[in-house]
Amino acid sequence: MNNIKGEKVTPNIYLCPDNKYRWAYELNMLKNPVILFTVLKIFGIVFLVITAFQFLLAVFDGDGYLFTPQFLIIPGIFIGLSLLGYFILACLYGFKYMVLFEMDDEGITHRQMPGQFKKAEAMGWLTAAAGIVTGNMSAAGAGLLASCKESSHSGFDNVKKVVNKRHFDAIMVNETIERNQVYAGKEDFDFVWQYITSRCIKAKIVK
């Protein structure tokens, strides 16, 4: 992408004139299950809360409800719902999850692109984003930015834990409540990992 205004620091990451690093990542939702595992973890937490509540009921009522066959079916229901929900979500995204990242010394932002966008169109967003700071942003670029479904930002000063999930091309950047997943390909991963961990001085680093 020679028309991107900025210095190429890794095969897919650019340092733009506003001193922000920008890159696009396309996650194959069938081959990379990192989002599925996140969904299962959420359902697991919900199940543990329900189990704890039922345990308290069983203690006070003395009826041994926790050990009934009906209750033991619940984990299977949760797993089934998780898999079904993930498959429906993957279908909606065309089995591709496109994320666009901006990173500087203060923190990192990711923007979720609509499912119909492809990596080539995401690279067009990089050109548009770089053009913002040079006053050279086209209407098409503005449309790309406006089309982002949602964005989230993690300030490095607020990060409590950073977890290396290299085998999933993922870095978990966790604040007290917010949970952010940063994606970077194998050729870009080390640069992003070093950049984030060197600035999250208050965080626990898990390799």
C-alpha cells in the first residue's frame, strides 16, 4: 500500500504522521477460536455464579438439588448455546472478523468493521486515517471511518494485566472492567507485544 502516508515499521504496521501506529487484522473465525474461547469463558462465569447460588439454596434447604440430573445438564446447555451463538455471529461476519488498530504512547484503540468488509477495504481505511492528519482525507475515507461498528480504547496507564496469546495472534489487554483483545499477525506480533508491555508499567505481564 504505497499510498499510505507513513513509515512501514513491520510488514503490516505503519507509523503515520500523527505518531500513531495503524494496522488491519483479519481474523478467520473458523481457524482461530480465540473469540469462541472468550464466549465460553463468559458463559462459564455465568454458570459458576448460578452454581454458587444453587449451592447456597441446597445448603439452606438440605435437598441436595445440586446433584440432580437436571442440574448436571446445565453445563451442556451453556456450551450448546455458546457454540450456536458463535456460529450465528461468524455467519453474520462472513466468518471473517475485521479489526483496525491505532496505537500510540497513551494507549490502543480497535475499531470493528462490518462483516462485509474485506482486508483490501480495510487497508483503504489506513490510507484515510493517515490522510486525516495531513488534511487530505477523501469522502470515501470518511465513509469508511463512519462505517465502523464500534470502537474501544485501552489507556496503558489503566491496564492491570497483559497476556500473551501468540498462538492465537492475540494480546489480552485487561483493565479493571474492560477487556480488550489486540490482534497482530506473526510477522507483526513481537513489535506490538514489546510496544504494549513496555508502556503498561502498572500491569502484570503474562507470557
